[in-house]
Amino acid sequence: MPQKIALITGGSRGLGRSAAEHLALAGVPVIITYRTGKAEADSVIATIRKNGGSATSLQLDMTDTASFSEFGAELKSILTRDFGRRTLDFLVNNAGSGIYKSIADTTEAEFDTLMNVHLKGVFFLTQRLLPMIADGGRILNVSSGLTRFSLPGYGGYACMKGAVEVFTRYLAQELGGRNIAVNTLAPGAIETDFGGGVVRDNVEINHMIAASTAMGRVGLPDDIGKAVAALLISDSQWMTGQRIEVSGGQNL
């Protein structure tokens, strides 16, 4: 079977890092992006290579759509140089940032940042990379359990992720002729530094979420990283346009 290649945005920490490490362990070379955390990205690359995997990184600011053309050219150069190819097989739109604020307190600037990272950036980066995704490939857009259930403080973020889920369905429809499967992965609450680390560091919130989760705990990055790898390397090409929630049964 030909070697598969994955691009994971925001792969320098949290869920993206775990996804990159699990894909690499499964024998999939990974290209990760980072915005400012080059040292963190270098750490991911070093860990993957130490474990026998193949990985490299590229800088990418999801809010700067004007830079996507140059990014695409750099990506093509890496694919040609390292793999003798001009296409990749898996695109994981994972990069993101969050705020923990009520709707009443969310500023327009904060709203715009969320939109630029999670919706506009995802839309136009995917558009730019479509010619570089091999027929029969897969796109996985990372959403959130917060599009199904509500937690105070995440209204602005959840709005963007709801839009990403609609984008997934339309993209799946348009790319079906190329046999490209497009799905949404929706994590539940995960212990990371996301949104200021509130789920990880606020004991009261952590316990509240654990109590409302069937598995009795808050999720960990590896719970999501394993799911990403399983969805991409499985033989489930017939599954497309779907939302797969990985939340341990949160708020059932």
C-alpha cells in the first residue's frame, strides 16, 4: 500500500500534538503547523523521530489568509523533496484558539479572532489545499461537543464550530466525486491549555464535567489523538459528511 501523508494544523500542542504522534506511530509521515510555538513544534518533531516516525513542521497563521498561497508552495516543496510527491492524503483542520467568556462580555475583536481562526481560516486554507489532496484522501475538521450541548462561557467558540460542521457536509458533497471523505470530529471537554486551561486547571469545572460524563472523567489529549488516527487509517472510506463525537459520553 502506498505511504500516506498527513497535514495537521496546530500540531505543536494539545490535541494536534497527540494526533500527530499517534499517526506517526501508525507509520504515517506527518507535517504539522504552528503559529508561534516553534520550540513546541520542534519538540513534537524530535519525539516522533525518536520513536522511528517521520515528521516536519511549517509555520502557519490561520488568521492570515493572504499567506496561504505561500504556505501551499512551501508544502508542495516539502512533499516533492521528502516524498517525491505533489499531494498529501490526510488534512486535519485542528488549529484553534478559544476564549472563556459569556456572550454578554465577548468583544467584537474576540469574535472576529474566533471567526478568522476557526471558520474563515479553515474554509480558505482547505480551498487552497484542495488541488493538493489526493483523490481518495480524507479531510477531518475538528469541531466540539459544544455544538450539541451548552456550557456557559463558550457561546462564541461554539458558534464557529457549528459553522464548521455545516462546512464539512457541503465539502463532503462537493468532493464525493473525487472519493475524498470529509468528516467532523467533535471532542468533548479535554484537559489542555485551551481557553486558558480552564477545564484542566479549574477543579470545580473539571469535577462538574466529569460528573456529567458517562465515563466519569474529563477527556485527555490521547483520547482524541487515538480517535484521529483510527478515523484516518481505517477502511471506512464510505463514511463521509458525518459528525463523530469523542466525548466519553458527555451530557448524554
